[in-house]
Amino acid sequence: MMSAAAMCARNMEGDDMSESDVKQVPYGLWSSKLGPKMLAGELRLMDVAWGGKGRTLVWAERVDGRGVLMVQRPDQAARVLNDELSVGGGVGYGGGEFDVRGDEVVFAANDGRLYAAHLDKGSPRPITPAFGRVASPAISPDGKWVAFVHTVDDVDVIAVVPIGGEQWPVKVAQGADFYMQPAWSSEGDRLAWISWDHPEMPWTATRLEEAGIDMTGDVVRVAPARELASEEDVALQQPSYSPDGRWLAYLSDASGHWQVMLRDRESGQTRRIARDGVEFGGPAWIQGLRFYDWTQDSEAVIALGSVRGEHHLERLGVDGSARKLPGLEEYTSLAQPRVTTGGAVALIASSSRRPSRVITVAAGNVQVRRFASSERLREEELSEARPVSWTVSTAAGEEVEVHGIFYPPTHPGYTSAGKPPALVMIHGGPTAQRVMGWEARNQFFATRGFAVLDVNYRGSTGYGRAYMEALSGAWGVADVEDAVGAASFLGREGLADPERLVIMGGSAGGYTVLQTLVDHPGVFKAGICLYGISDLFALQAGTHKFEAHYNDTLIGPLPEAAELYRERSPINKAEKIEDALAIFHGAKDKVVPLDQAEAIVDSLRRRGVSHFYHVYEEEGHGWRRAATIDHFHRSVLSFLKTEVVY
């Protein structure tokens, strides 16, 4: 039932809708106010931090492929800090854009250098040489030094450099294959970080390390690094020292879920703040991820908890206490929490019907600092997502529960007979997770009369380590079973027309799309593949350093698992694809080269299978340019109308 306030708002806008105003239009042909240009114009909010004396807000955002730093002083409008440079970490998949201390900000730029700038005046000045790529700057407590991650020629290190840039960077840690998340002690005399080596990934097994550092003389002196925590098949991340210097906190999944650990720096003893069943972390695909932050009194951390794809904030006390923070009940997706001196928390927040915002919350009161979009649609015009689950019978004869997020078709101005067509969305990673947050893509389709189901197939994070590891050795099998199970679920529950289902995914999700169409023709009427993998051998030989050994876990090491690579490469069975297929790819994709798409398209073309193919010349692995996002959504909608709706 619509609230009185909502009805009043509708009357004031001259849009009071009676039953006679509702039109009978087939599903998939509804007209939506959420157009492709609106999606293309949305900002991507990346990170947020406090500056000044804890009252100035700084955040990073991206629009049309360019990273921008915004600064908002108390009682002032936000303004842009960088004019020509594009802000963005350049290590691996990116992330780790900037850090702030006092009135100084340090950020990674698209030219591979670190820059420092005053929050109010002066142009950003480079503080590192112009070679390699940088990410995750961390300013020392005294504001004089910056620790950061650097990579050049596939060699990663952690280094420190004066914030004035008057000296060359000094290496603090080297020798591991990967580094992330450098963190200063409160005294500024130690650094902690996370490292790992091939064939591990940052969500399978990592190390917590620390080194003493002396910068009081003319030469930076670094003590030998020591390992503080490391266990076989345990992932650790985000080290952070308490402001009073007593604790070193970090995240560990040793219990089966990401949990906050506290190491007493004096005794060396470690204990867990137990919150069984709640995830306080996620896969570190990018640098700079933050799932908690210390309160200034060092008595607690403010942590981002996740249950079944829905987020909340908790105050986890060092005494073992735990309580949820009030004021955020209307938001179901939260990211990058940062606590200021007065206890206010800044973060990025959204819900399924509320686009991303930069917000601050203090004593239960929420203030919006930045909107990612114009938010011209009322919430009742958008689809309200809900978590769902279904049971899948595996090839091994087991019954497993699979999770997802469902968006029903929604529009106050239309109704339709029968059941709607549906899009079964397969995320990438494959360790990613779709959560109960704003997904403009899903709303684009749901407001046009499509049901949408985001599948968190086995291998996804957010449901515990065992669920993630269920894909180990089974990529191309378990994910496909779960996608087919999603199709059965939609039909069985009466949520969609089983004869008009479409499977859609990008990257690893695109691989699942191709594998599903190969192994289960006819389950889906069509597929949509974005920069998807078709040849696992080629992926293994040509991918970037970060994922060079990822397939060792997902499928098996070579050459021992060569037969599995052949069997599970869609290109070797492309002739089995009978359903209509749309393929989109970026010409500059270095993760999944363009020839992987070309090989599938050649097979479709030879056999006369209905298909659509488009290459974006200026894109890489994913869409960043507004023109691309606009064209892509128009093209997909046209493909769906041709192949599925009519």
C-alpha cells in the first residue's frame, strides 16, 4: 500500500495515477524513465575519507572513465581537487586511490605517479618518479612520509617517499609476488602490510607482515620484516593499528567467515571478536578495500557486516561486545567506512531502490554529501530486490543451497498478462558477490518488464569460505549447474516464463554464459556475453600477473589438468551453441584478449546461428566510457526485443 506521503508527492507532481491510467502492455515492452543516458551519466563512487580536523570530507568518484577527487569543507559546497589528472590506483585491477591527513591529500594518478596537494590551494605536485604504477598511498602520522604499493615489470614492492618528493622512494618490502594495504603504526615507527605469492590469491592464503622503520636521520633505515600471522589456507587482510598503539587489528577467514582479529602488540597474543555467520570482509580484487575503521578512543572498530547479501554497520568492542549502529536501516549496501574524531562515520551507501551516495552518520542521523545520480525516479517506480535461494542437485548426487538476489518487474503505469521474461545474471570473479545494493543495470531491465535474478553461484563470497571453495576444481561445472538451477527456480516459483529466459554475464560470468549454452542448449532462449572467456588455455597463457595462476585453483595446474582445460573451454564445443547470442568485447582488453570473442563469433557466423557482435575500440576489460554504456544498453534492449520478447 502506498503511504500518504508518497500519494501526496505524486499529486503535487501531477502524476496521480488511478487504476484506469494503468496500461496493459506486454512484459519487456514497458517504457521506463531510467534510460541508457541516465545510466551512462551515473558517477561511480570509489572511496571516502576525512581530512582537515576531522570535519572535511574527501571522496573519489569516476565518471566517463575519469577519476576525480572531491573536497567538501564544513558549510561549503564540494569542489574538484584535480583538474587534468585522472585519479586511480594502477596496480592490478586498480583501487587504493588516495589518502588524507590534515590538510594534505596524496593520490595515485593515471600517469603512474603519486601526487600530493593541499586541500585548498596549489596544483598537485608529483612526489614519485614517472615509471611503473602506484596504489594505496598511506600518509604517516606526522604527515611527512607516504607508504605505497609500487609495481614495474611485474615486480611489486612497498616503498616510502617524503610527502614533499625531495628524495627517491625507499623500498620497505620486496621479494613477495604481491603486496597490498600498507598501514602505519600510531607512533609512525612501524609498517604493516599483506603479502602473498603465486599460486595463491588474496582470498586463499596471505601473510600479515611488519617491519620497523626509522626516518629520523638522513637515511631511511628499515629493519628486517617479520611475519606476524600466516596459516595454510587462511586469508588475512586490512591491517590497522589502534590510535592508542595497543592493538593491531586485521581480518581473517580462519573461522570460515571473515572476522576481526585483535593482536595485542605488547604480549603478541591474538584473539577474535566472534560474530559467527557474519562476514566482515570480502575478496581483495582491488587495492584499498576497507571493511572497518577504528574509533578514536581505541575501544572499538566500526565494521561492515554482511548476511545474505545485506549489509549493516556494527560497533565491535575490544571487550568482545557487538551492537548494530542505528540510522542506516534504509540502506542495504555499505562500503569503505571511515570514522572521524567526533565519532561520525563516512561511507558509501545504497539500496536496491536508492542509488549510491556518499553519506555521513552520527548518533543515528544521516547526512547525504554526494548523489551518484539525479535520483529522478521515485522509489515506488523501481524494483525492490529480495534475497532468494534454491536447491540444486549436483552431478555428484549432492543437494546444495544456492543464493541469489531477485528483482521483480516493476512499473506503476503498466500491467501485463502471463509471466515475464527474465534475465539470469552471472557475475564475474568468480569470487564476486551481488548484494542488496543499487544495480542500475538490473533496474534498467526490471522497469521495462523483465524479471532479473542475480545468481551468487557456488564460488561467490559473502556466504562463508566453504561456499567460496565449492567452486575449486569445478569451474565450468558448479557455476553452470547453479545457473541452470536458477532457470528451474524461476519457472517452478512462477516468477518468470520458462520459455523466455536469458543468461547474461561478463568476464568469468561470460565464461559461464558460454559454458551453459554449450552444455545445456535450450534451457535459455538467448545469451549475452560481455568480454567472456572462451579458451582456458589462451587465458592461462595470456592473462596478467594477478590471475596468472588463478586457474590452478578453479580447474587445476597445468599440464596435469590439460584435459579438463580442453573439456571446459567453450571454444572447443562452440558448434553446440544453438541459442541466440549477443557478444560484446573491448578491443583493448588485456585480461581476456579480443580473439577469444572472435573465435566464438566465427563459429556462429559459419553455422548461421542468430547473433549480435560489437567491439568497443576504446574499451578494455569492462565499460568505463559514457558513450559505451549508453550504446551497450540500447543494443542489449534491441537484442532482447528481437530474440526474446516478440
